[in-house]
Amino acid sequence: MVEVKKNGIILEKTALGFEWEGVLNPAVIHYGDFIHIFYRAVAKGNYSSIGYAKFKTPLEVAERSDVPVIFPQFDYEEHGVEDGRIVRINDMFYLSYCAFDGVNALGALATSLDLINWEKHGIIVPQMMFDEFKRLAETKGQVNEKYLRYNEHDRVRERKGKKVLVWDKNVVFFPRKINGKLHFLHRIKPDIQIVCVNDISELTTEFWQNYMLKFKDYILLTPKYKHEISYIGAGCPPIETNEGWLIIYHGVHDTIKGYVYCACVALLDLESPQKEIARLPYPLFQPELNWEIKGEVNNVCFPSGAIIEEDTLYIYYGAADTRIGCASVSLSELLSELMLNLK
């Protein structure tokens, strides 16, 4: 098994109003002389925004903003801007996040040239009710019954005056174009799906309707092992290695004490990322320490950002939906272990 070092808590909540209930699930990128962390900050009443901290080493804070840098401004995100992931493609930073309007949780996107000024592009995933999703996705035959269990919402069609839509979260972009196209992961429970487009402007209602007609073709990863058997979701942005795209995702399994979230790893083909090459048959790490086990949501290690320093891979994660931790592992050791578990 791969040896993982847990480096402890790197960010905790403060008395500031916008992060009074917790900090978690950070987007992380190394740019210039600093490591930039855009974390989910939770105010009273579970209203989320994105806070910002600048690190001078993987574990050492240099500065921390006392106000959120991205916050709810539009109806589709009025209850929260959550769980960001960030990549830089050419000269543009892509920060994908979950927009929560109090009823629906859907993937959205903001872009920036300087990590300071952000342009919001709105929701980029499908906005459809369950009946439409089921009708289109089952054109070629029935989908896994878990899609019904997780997305039917007890057949409630409206809540708080809003249509209840299929939740599509965990949008994570690849950090470069592949064969000239943008690729990103997204998650309709219980699996991880993949999308390929020339430009985000293509992500129209018609695009998603046609996508759903071939939905099974776009399912990338499905739960396979016991520690991820309930459902999985994209985590950190893919990391390009000589062996393939390293994917760190979260896997969830149900226990008598509720769901347990752990960090999992797979490898995708470099030029055909819709192909899974390998997967670890065990979690890379899971809740073990008290601060990972006890919090706003117990038993959660939710990886969402990573950087590489020489041969060390630092993985940043939300712990128990309350604080942010960091774990590290030898990248070469991890890749060697993956290659022993080829699909």
C-alpha cells in the first residue's frame, strides 16, 4: 500500500461572519511564487462563499483575506457558492464551483486572468427535471437503478416555488486542452461522467439533451470497490503524468453511522481520457483522526485540490465539513502502485 502522510489542519474557521460555521473543500493552484487556495467558507444558516488564502509553502499561510472573494450574486447561487476547483488553461484560470439556490445544486463556472477579477458564466451543466433526464438517458436502455434512487427526489417536482432538478455537481476541468478540446468531469450520482467541447459556449440546452441521448457513453468511472460502493465524485483537477491523467476523487460508502467519504485514485489515458487505465483497490486515505471524524458532517475526507513539489504530491481536503487538511504522498510511489492495478 502507498504510504500517506497526514500533515494536519492547515486552515480552520474564524470568528468572521462569512466563515463562522466552517471552512472546507478548497480549490488549489500553484502560480507565481505562491500557492493560492480558494476555499468554501460557510456562514450561519449554511450560506457559502469562497474565501482566499495565499501560502508561501504547501503548509504555511502567508496571507488570508478577511472577506470572501467570490460570493452569491445571482438567483442560481443565492444560497451558496460551494466547493471550487481551479485550473489554468493557456492564460485563463477556470474556477468551477457548485451553485446552490436553496433547492438545486448545479455546476457553474467563473474565469479570471489574474485570480482577482472574476467573470461568472453561470450554470454550465444540464438543467433538467428527473423525468426528462430518465426519458433521454434510457433511450438506449435502462440506466443503473441508483440513478433513480439518488436523483428522483421522492418524485417532488417543486420546492420553494422552484422546479426540482437533477443535481449535477463536482465539475472539474482538465488543466489543458486535449486534441484541441476542453474536457471536464462532472457528477450525476452515482458515477463520474466526462464532457468534451470546443468552447463552453457550446453547453446549451440542446447540447445537453443530445448528450443525454448517449448518456451511457459518457460514464467515465463507476463505483467498483467496497469503500466507494455507494457513489463517487470528481475531486482534484486531473494531474498530467507520463503514465496518464492522475485522478483523485472521493468515494463514499454507507455504514450504520452514515456515509463515509474517502480519497480514491484512478489513472486515465493521456490522449483519450474517457478510458480508465488503472484504479487503486483501496482508499488512498480515509477519516481516521478525530478532526476528520467529528464535525458538521462526520467521517469526511473530501479531496478537491492538489499540487506537486518535486516528487511530493500534496492533497488538500475538507475534513468533516468543518476544516481543511493536507495529506502528502510520493508521486512516483503512487504511480508505481497504480501500474500494479491496471484495468
